[in-house]
Amino acid sequence: MKLYPQTGSEERARQLAWFATQSLIDEARLSPKPGLVDSRGNGAHHDLTLALMERSAHSLTPTFQALALQCWQRPADIALRQTVGRLGREGESQMMAATDGVNTHRGAIWALGLIVSAAAMLGGSGSPRDITETAAAIARLPDHAAPKVFSKGLRATRRYRVPGAREEAQQGFPHVMKLALPQLLRSRRQGASQSEAQLDALMAIMTSLSDTCVLSRAGLPGLEAMQNGARAVLLAGGCGGEQGRAALARLDSQMLALNASPGGAADLLAATLLLDRIAQPD
């Protein structure tokens, strides 16, 4: 397969791969996240740990770099879509080998892989809007080599008739662009710390996302608890204030009691952090 290098492309590909890996690590470490693995513990998971999440993130660095190199300044077409799909599946195999078969970042490979690919198509930079619109153009193309696997997420989308990760990408990541990024920037402007602003961005996603991870584990009652609890955190002023932190603690308790973990929201938070990194001046 021919690469499309030009001056600086390999260096920028390495940087985009590092951005993606670090965004996954930052999401995993961010605390306190309701029901999710973080620096406090395993959340609602019995097979995941923070160390495993970080090992998984590092295993994906070569995949993100390969995506950036293969997509460098290329147009969105069927050939590129198939390349992105193939590299993503290879990355998933590497991830599963690194985690001894535990699915840590399958959804994140899709979301962050598309964003890295789109940024590379635009020459390694671009506004979040330009990048997500380019990512959507890739996601809307068919990948005929994709295996017909009926995943837990797909079962949830079919059972509850809600959009999933595929539709989120095809629509240009609306939960990132309309909710998470604006909330991240707004919280920063209002004086929140970096972790508080990131938690607020996570809450913004959780207010409306039909998180298939939560639906798979806790059904519609779990999803409603997640959405209502996240709204309560933001209505209380966000994670930077005492009332917001108390609401976040209540949401965490609810998610643990329901054995619900908003993994889809976590993937979109990582995508938000990646777009935020790419948008920062060098």
C-alpha cells in the first residue's frame, strides 16, 4: 500500500498517534467517573483495571500512527474506507493480545481512529468541525470487508431502537461537537480545573447519549438514571462546586448499584480530549 508522505507528515503522524494514546490514558485516569474505571478503582467492572486500560492505550499507538500515515492528504473514497477498516481491525487484534482478550477500547478505536484519520486527511490539523465532518464522510462509506459481527452494542441499538457508535460518527459526532466540547471550554472559562472541566464534558455527553454499554447492562432504567443524574450534576453548577460534586457522588452510587458503566460516553470523552489537543496551538 502506497503511503502519501510529504515534509513533516511522519512527524505529525507520530504526534497524532501520541495525542490519541494520551487522550485514552487521560480519560481512564480522570476521577471520579460514575461507574467507570478511574484512578480510584474498577467502577462497575470486574475484568478491567486502570493498568489494563493504560496498557491497552499504549498498544494502539502503532495503529493510530499507521492510520495517520495511510490517510495523509487523501480524499474520502471506498479504498481509503477499506484501509481505515483494515487497520482498525488489526489494531483491535493487537489490543486484545495486549489485554489477554479483554475488550478495553473497541469503541474508542472506531471513534479516535476516525478522528486521527480525518486530521491526517486534512494535512495533520484543522478545526474540530472540519475534522469531525471529514470523519463523518469516512464513516458513511461502506466497508465491504467488515465482519458481520452482532456485538453487544449493536444488539442494544436494535433492541431499544436507538442510534449507536456508527450513527454518532456518521453524523459528525454531535455529542462531542454540540455538548462535550462547548461544555469543556465553558467550564474552563468559568475557572474549573482541567479535571473538573473534563468531568463536566463527560456529564454533558451523558445527559442525552443512548449509551449502549449502559443499555446492555441496565436497560432503560439505567439509561434514564445516567441521563438524569448527569443533568443534576450540571444543574448543580458542575463538578467544580460542592453541590455538583455531591450530585456526582450520588450518580456514581447509582451507576454502581445498577452495575452500569457508561463506556460509550467515555469513548466520546476521549474523542473530545483528542480534538481539543489537535486544536491547541503548537
